[in-house]
Amino acid sequence: MTAAVTSTRQPSSERAVRWSALPPASSHGVTDTMRERVAALAPEAAPVLERAVVACDLDRTLVYSAAALGLPGADHEAPPLVVAEVYQGAPLSYWTRDAQRMLAALAQRAVLVPTTTRTRAQYARIRLFDAPPRYAITTNGAHLLVDGEPCPRWADRVAGVLADALPLADVLAHLAQWEGEPWLRSLRSADDAFAYLVVERAALPDGWVAELDAWCGARGWVVSVQGRKVYAVPAGLTKSAAVAEVVARTGADGVLAAGDSLLDAGLLADATRAVRPAHGELHDVGWTARHLRVTDRAGVLGGQEIVERLLADVLRADA
């Protein structure tokens, strides 16, 4: 639940003082321009969190494929980009250099938790910093990684959740009926927790996603379409539950969350304060909440704005 706390916005000159909480060695190349952007986003009324967990989705929230960059304007006006992922020897995902620097600054003041639907192997390709964050959540909550290793205690809890759902084998069998269709590239299992298909979005039959959603919904599973992937996930397998476990372990007093897909809706709804980009599934359906902010920009610049807004929230506690 989100508690409403009324506060008075400080002048920008006072808000900028929050950066003094970060020693120069931890500034990670943050420039005066970045600081001004962050100061301008300081929330007017929000709970002040002394120790926050920042749960942030990855794909199309923090990092972007070349096709999803969505850069406006002329090529020479594009922001400097940093490769966040390499796959089969080639760059696959990117984010802006400013976003990387500001996220590093944020990680100095909060418990940063990458929170993704990616499998463990897919998450391992992501390089946010030289050293990965201590906690990470993969496979939509199926794995809680601590210092890069899955937590056995959390795995036992997830096993109980999966045992109460329609077996994955049954869902895969249902999805297999479309193998051989020209629009279906592949059908895969994600860490034995859920299923997903890689599809040609433009060639999907009319009504197919709605039909699959109805079939899965009647059996306790949910469907999400993200880019070229269609996910079928047990309803009880959530990012939000795994984030709550991190909160309990760290003694955090609240959660800041960011995400773009329907699988992120619960995470954003349960957060103390949340932000989503002006693109993606949640944007397409107009998903909103009282404690939610939507970026002004879309694409990779929207991802940078997400980091700016999260950092503004974290530094507000130093005011």
C-alpha cells in the first residue's frame, strides 16, 4: 500500500545540495547538467525513504535493443550510447551513457535490484556495472540471486507456487499446436518456470493473443506480449513477491519500482512510488495508479528519464 505524505517542494538550489551526500569518488562522472535534470524532478509529495529498495525491470525499461531505441531527431543529435549486452559476439542491448552514470550513483544510496522476466542465463549477459548488484530477481520472480547465486530457500518457496499451478508441461503442449506456423519462430521454456514464444508480431492472426489470454486465464496463468515475445506465466509467480523478500532481508523502508509490461503491473502497484515509460504494454492500456509517474519521453531516452526520476526520489532522503 502507498502512504501519502504531504511535503513542500524546496527551491532547486536547496534540492541540489542532496548531491553532497555522494562523495566525489562515487559520482561516476555525473555532470552538472545531469544534476540539474534530477533536481528538477524532485517529487512534491511522497514518502521519504531512508533506505529504499529500487526494483527496476530491464528490457525496454533500462536497456533497449536497436529496434526499440526510438531515438527522435537527427542522427548527430543522438545521445552517447553504451552497450549493455553482447550476444553471440555482437551488441544486443544499449542504454545511454548518462543513464549508466546516474544508475551507478543511485546504487550508492539504495539497494538496486534488477528485476526481470529474463532467465538466469539471459540476465547473465547484462552488464550494468563492473560488479553486479548483490541482489537480482530473474525469471519473473522464480529466482532470487544473492551475489550471483540462486537462493535455495527462495527456490523452495517458488516450487510450492509452481506445484499449485497448472503444470508447465500442459501449457507447453497447448502452445505446441502452433509449431510450424510461419509467424512462430520458437517455443521455449524459461528455467522450467514458464513458457514463451518468439513471434513475428505483424503476422499474428487476429484475435490470437486474446484467445490465448482467455485460455491461460481460466487455468491460473497470465499472458504478456513484450516486443517479439509472448509470455505465459503462472499467476502466482510474480516479481513483487520476490521484491518483498529482498525488502525483508535488507530492512528497507519502501520500494521504488520501474517497469513497462503487464508482468510489471503488480510490482508497480505494490511499490511505495513507481515510474513507467511512455511506451510498452502498460502505456498501451493506459495503466495508472495514484503513486505512479509516467515519463515525458519514450524509447531509450524514456529509460534515461526513469533513472533520473528514481535518483531524484533517492536523493530526496538526503534533503
